[in-house]
Amino acid sequence: SQQGEEDPQALSIQEGENATMNCSYKTSINNLQWYRQNSGRGLVHLILIRSNEREKHSGRLRVTLDTSKKSSSLLITASRAADTASYFCATQGGSEKLVFGKGTKLTVNP
Amino acid sequence: DGGITQSPKYLFRKEGQNVTLSCEQNLNHDAMYWYRQDPGQGLRLIYYSQIVNDFQKGDIAEGYSVSREKKESFPLTVTSAQKNPTAFYLCASSIAAGVSETQYFGPGTRLLVL
């Protein structure tokens, strides 16, 4: 069963704008991870946030986690055309298995 | 270069035929995974292996089989019992099969039914 659910399903913005994607999940987690997938390619790991963390940064990426609301957000600042991709959240509970959401398709227009 | 390779990039299957997708990694990772991705969907876990000669079923194992005879190799066979095999198949690996482990993905194999 899929636990993470991203919102919105699709997002179109102009270069230079910020992009925010949200992920909601249903059960308690150990960590939440964000991955990026360019069209027709494999996934690339972006960032991992543990359940006892509230915010993490990596370059132009900012991830927040609110365990009380069972939600996470991924913010990409000053977006570029090269950021065009699908973004997936994946949750990990007590086992080694990752459970992926359906993804947000981001289009950054030049 | 270190990484995960999958072959072929495209694979065609005839009715009633078994086909095998290759996945090789030179990252010295213990754990390996197979996922299926349908259009507009997330990834669903087919099988995973925590160590050589051991593997477990994921959420959608029916119609698939795997082997893990070598640490670096985790081939997936799509059997004729899988009635809807058309999908994008992704292989991944992680250092170990534990919590908080990042997974590294291969480029994928697209399977099409003739």
C-alpha cells in the first residue's frame, strides 16, 4: 500500500520562482526521504529527514517535517529549467522498506 | 565509475514468455531492490534482498521471481504468470537493509508486451 501522497500532482512555474511540494502520510515513520526522477530515468536521492528533525537544508532545497500533522514539504528556491522533473516522497517505518507516493510533476518554464 | 547498471534499456516480451531483467552494482552494497513503476504512479516494491542468497517478497511479487547468487547481481524474471507486465522496472541498492538508508537507483528497463 502507498503511504505518502504528494500534493499537487502537477506544478508549473517560471524560472526563478520557488516551488513547494507537499507530502502527507498515514502512519508513524522513522524517516521521510525525497527523490527526484527525470523523465524516463532512475530516481536520485535528494534529502532524508528523520522523525526527530523538523527542518533540513541542502543547497536550494529545504525540507520540513511535521510529525503531528503527518506531513512534509519540499521547497526548491530560485528554480531553474533543469529542476523540471517528478519529485517523490518516500516514508520508512520500522522496516527497511521504503513506501513511495505518486509524485509531483514539476515543470519550470524558461 | 561506481553505480548501478540495468540492461536492457527496452525489452519486448511475447505472450507466454519469461524474460529476465539484469541489475548489477559495483557499490559493494548488501541490499538490493526491484520496483515497478506504472505511468503517473509511484514505485511499488516487487522483491528485495538484504544479503546474498536471501530475498523477500515485496508488495507485488506475484508473477515475478528473483535470485541473489552474487552480491553485485540481482536479476528479475518476469514470468508468463504476470498478466500485465508492461511497466518501467527500477533496480536499487543500499549499503545495508536498515532504517535510514539511502537507496541508489539504476536507469531502469522499460518492458513492453508484443
